[in-house]
Amino acid sequence: MKNLSALEAVLDYDKPSRRFLDELNENQMKDLSGEIFAKLYWSKRNPQWYEKDTNRLFARLRWVRRIIKKRLSSGQVKPELTENGSVMDRFNFPCGDTLDFFHRYLQHPKWVVVYQESGCIAFWKNEATLELCTYCEGDVVMMKAPDETAFFRDCNRLSWWYADNA
């Protein structure tokens, strides 16, 4: 897993730091940016937690955070893909349940419920736009397939997973 501790191991050197960032996909980069933000935030509020970390480390973390922000805003980051080639976008829906999410985000009339258990877990598909959406307690994964074959493979894979694990 690409996380903050792995980044800190190569942070003292410019090329390995950039190479590390080049290997990340969009969702991993967003997560890493959040981890860096949290470390910088808590280092200001509770400096005793980070006594062994140097000022240089925090300067380099701010530098990496600026690089991440620039790459995300300019679209220079590769997207996260499923094994079938669908582009995945992960985000959080903090207010409400599956019904609220459905009415706010899934506006296209062709969305169909594939699986739903209570108001916490749901899986929808849209064959017209080749999109899949999973929702679990506010965590949302939207998948956009490049073609029908990838769409149906991802849809079947998720259907089997929900059948086995739900």
C-alpha cells in the first residue's frame, strides 16, 4: 500500500520522491494528500507527537502536497482502473443513506438497483451510460466502463461478490 510512511522513506531525495508519486493513481494520490494534510494539521496542534520529525520533513511534505495538488488539478494523474479496465472514482457521501444518495447523484432515469440491503449498502447499474455504482455506509465507488464487455464483466464480478458476502 502506498501511504505516508512509504513516502517518508524516500522523501529526502528528489527523484525517488517524484518516482513514488508517478506510481500513484488518482484515488491513491487523494488519500495521500489527506494523510499529509492530517500530519501537518496535527503537528501544529500537538507538536509533542512529532518531536522526532524535523522541520525539513514538514517542508518536504508541504512540497509534495503542492505537487499532488498541481497534478490532480491539471489531470496529470492516471485514473484507478478495475481489472477489466473500468475507471473508478471513489468519494464519500456523508449525509444520508442509499435513498438520499440515489436521489441526489443518480439522476439518469436508467439506474437500476442490482442489490440493496437496508439503507446502508447498495449496488446500482446503468446500462445506457455503462456505469456501476456501489454504496456502503457513505463510501461510494463509481465505475465507468470503456465498453460493454468490461461493463458486464465488472457487473457480474460485483454481483457475485454481493451474492457471496452479503
